[in-house]
Amino acid sequence: MNLNGIEIEDTFCEAFAAVFTRILITAKNEKWVKTVAQITTGYGTSTIHCDSEAGIDVFVPSDKTPDKRPGVILMFFKTKKDQMDNVLLNRIGQCVLTCPTTACFDAMMASLDPEKDFEIKTGYKLKFFGDKFEEKIESAYPFEAWKIPVMDGEFVVQSNFKVGKGIAGGNFLIMGETQDAALEAAEKAVEAIKNVENVIAPFPGGIARSGSKVGSKYSFLNASTNDPLCPTLRKKTEGSLLGETDNCVYEVILDGATEAAIKEAMKLGIQAAVKVSGVNRISAGNYGGKLGKFQYRLHDILK
């Protein structure tokens, strides 16, 4: 298959099941919305070492938030559901509670299996920071919330946050003739995805340059550099996947609440990437079907 004259390889990306939370943070103005979004999603690229994969889903106008202030929706993905409570407690407690003017609410919309969604009492636990000065909010919202006294007024937080089943590791690869071409294509891909709800691209700027493979020659590592996709190793490693003019590869990695969200983001991202001159081809990362049960064939997505 060719798209805009660019080869789309007949391959699939391989993703796996994960659990996730989706939260809404509001603040006094867009400056503080962007600040809290950046801080709260920090160190959230890969669950190989980070406590979760974290990212910005979408920004929300003030007429669509519970307290009528501008907001941002963040998502956090984890492979083990019993660890999500701790992830959210730390992220909200250390980054949202401390940030000027913020409030925090649950924002779950959809998941792979809504019947298996469950709740964690993050806000209820955070209320104890109020040292018995906290107060339950009785009628302002259609859900239980607390106000915790802080030095700039009060921090409002919803009592319970939902956890759902989602997908982590959807991806596509951009092979370029130069670093500039591949990077421009990846940037345009991420820009095209930014308004798709229920999906995040958790790596820096939505782009990963250090794609990894499972395992390592070093016994103490469970992941290592994806040498078949490293241009400097084209003639040094067996089974290189790069052609002679493939001098840079970037990977856009996606986590989503539903298969529809992942597929839509992949489609829009690829369609944007192939418009850039210097892109040689589009591929996807997989492990022959051994890593995860969610497999999305590029040709099917782009039909």
C-alpha cells in the first residue's frame, strides 16, 4: 500500500492490556492549566521504570467543566490494577494539590469493558491532609467531593476516581531519509492526534527515539535498544530492518481507553506523517504476536 507516494508496510502494531485512570484538572486560567498538566504527567513515559505512562488527553473549555473553569484531562496507564491507587494518590497529592488554584475531578468516559470498571478513593484519602479542617461539599456537584483548606484558599477534589481497562503500546514507526524529515513527520503526526479523546502519546513530545526490544545481553536488564532499527547499527547487527536511505526512525506510541481511540489516532497520525518530504516509509513495532493480544494492521486502519 502507498499513501501520498509513501510505502505503508503490510505489518501490524502490537499492544497489550492495561488499566488506566482519566482525570480532569481545572485552574484559574490556561497558564496554570498547562503548568499543572506538565508537572503531573512528568516522568511518565514507560512503565519499564516509571510508575505509570502518563500524558495529556485533551484541553477542556470552561463551559464543559464542573466548576466552570478551564481544564485539562490527563490519563495514566499501568499494567497492574492494584497499583493504580498509589499512582493517582502520589500524582494528585504531590502535583495537583500543591499547584496554585487547581481542583480535580474524575473524567472517565469509556473503557474496553465498562462492567469491570472500579473505583479508588483517591480524593477521600487526600482529604486527611486537611487535618480535620476538611469539609464535604454537599450540593455543588452530582458526586461526592471535599474541600481541603490550603494557603491560597481551598483545594476541591472528587472523592472517588474510576479505573478502567484500556490498551497500551499502540504504535507506528516513521522511517526518514534524514533526522529533520523524520522529526517533522513525527511532530505533525502528534499534532494531528492531539484532539482525539481517550488517547495519549506518553513519550517526550509524543515521540520516542529509543524504541526498545524485550530482553538484553545484560542479564540485569529486561529491555534494551531496538538494534534492528538503529541506523548506526545497519551493518553491525543481524536482521537490520533499515534500507540504505533509512537514516532516522521515530516511533509514536499510543495508550488508549478503547480500540476505536487507538485506531483513530494511528490513522490520523500516519496520514499527517506521509505528507512530509523525506519520509521513506511507515511501519509498526511488534514482537510476532507474542507481547500483546491487540494487533492493529496498518493496511486495515488506513482503508
